[in-house]
Amino acid sequence: MSYADSDSSRWPSWFAIMDPLLRSILLHVAAGNHEVECNTKTLDVFVPYEHYFRVPNRLGDAEMEPISDEYRKTLWHGECVAPSDFEGRYLYGNSFYSYNHGLAKIIVLNSYTDARTNSTQYHFLKRELQNANRERDVTPWLLVAFHSPLYTTFLGHVNELESIRMRLAMEPLFLMYEVNIVISGHDHAYMRTHPMFEGSVVPDGRAPIYLTLGAGGNREGHAPGFRNPDPEPWVAKRDNSEYGYGHLYLPNATHARLTWVRDGTTDMGVHDSAWIKNYYTAVDS
């Protein structure tokens, strides 16, 4: 978010910039690699992220463990500042949570704590998905969000450990419990997939659509390029040349409209637009 990267002065300046916006909209946060931010003395992780935010429906006080100095030396530039490959222990607090908003149940996960099938986070996700399916008449749309995408068409963050582990453990749950949309960032670009599972398009649409909404703008610039010159068969739209944000409109139980809007446009300059069908609730005529 703030890209403070252990520079404590950047968080207050980011909040000052964001203040007009945060006065009028809800802020939903998810821990990313730029929020790892180890304390340089104690090597505790996610300290500013846990301090500045308080997510809804917290499961309890945060439980964190400092990393070892030996592990720190293996990270990016030997520092615990924005490592793309990272796994620590961060449970409860702001780490993972869920909430209802309108017609949607939204589950927020943490890419940088254990997501394997024996983990606390995995069991939290499975419980929340089961509960969500019992309440599908109230919240027909089921969304999951976390930082590191399970699928990417871009160079820069390919086959990172946390994405691989999360995909192996959690992707079957997304399909089993009928998740509609999975939203990530990390890649500084925009991507929308077709409904897919295990790297292949699901023709009948009964599988999640994966969105990468990481092109809001930052000092690092865009994703460096594409993995392949032509889009993979599961890619519906991709772009790493413009900055923008996603807008998801859920007017009813059967259809949602996604638009991706270029930054700095006063006329809602739409770069991508798609109606998404909820195949789990829609009845074909």
C-alpha cells in the first residue's frame, strides 16, 4: 500500500494523501510483500500493517513470530523489506478475515503465512467457504482476495513459493465451494482470466475467474513484460502499459459487471469491461 519498506515516515504521508478518499469509501486491506517490513532490531514481521489497520471480524489478537537472522540474510538484498518470496508466521489480527458487503461474501487471505492443507489459514478458509455456501441466498457472490496471484501471464513474479503452495492447497477449495472471483495484486499490471481450474479453461463457466488488479500506480513501474508473446489460452485480457483500477458492480444474484478504468481519466475511460455470470445461481431460460 504505502510502499514504506521500513521507512516509518512513509506511512503517515500515505495516509495524508489517501485521507480524502478514505473519508468516503471503505478500505479493504490484504497483507502484501511490501507490508512484511521487519523490525530491524527484533525481526518481528508485519508490525506497521498490524498497527495501522483493524479489519472486521478479527479472529483474535495477532500471533506473530520473528524471523531468524539467518533467514533474513536469504531474503531480497539480505533485508526483510518487500521480499517477493517470503513465508513467516502471522495468524489472526489483520492477517486473514472475512466480511459481507451487499450481495458478496469476501474472504481475505494472507499470501505470506502458511497456506498448506494443515495450516490454520487453510482451515479458516474451508470453514468460511462452507458457511458462505449455506448463506448463498443472502450473499450469492463469493469472492476471495489475497496478494500473490495463483496465475500470471506476466514476468516478474513467476513460480514464487507462496503462490505455488496456495494454489496446490486452496485452488481445489475454490472450485469445490463455487468461488466466483479471485482477486490479487503483486504484478503491476491488469489481467482477467476466463473461468479456469488447474491451468485450463472450464467451458461451462463453473470455476473462478482470476483478476490481477495491480496497476494502481507506484514508483516501481509496470510489470517488466509477458511470459509469452501471445496470451495464454486462459487469459481473457491483459495489460501492462497503463495504470488503472478495477470496479466491480454486483446488481443482482446472477450477473456482475467488471470494469477496469484508466487512472487520470475524467470520463471514466474504460480499458476493459465484462459482464460476469454467476453460474451457481443463474437459471438459463
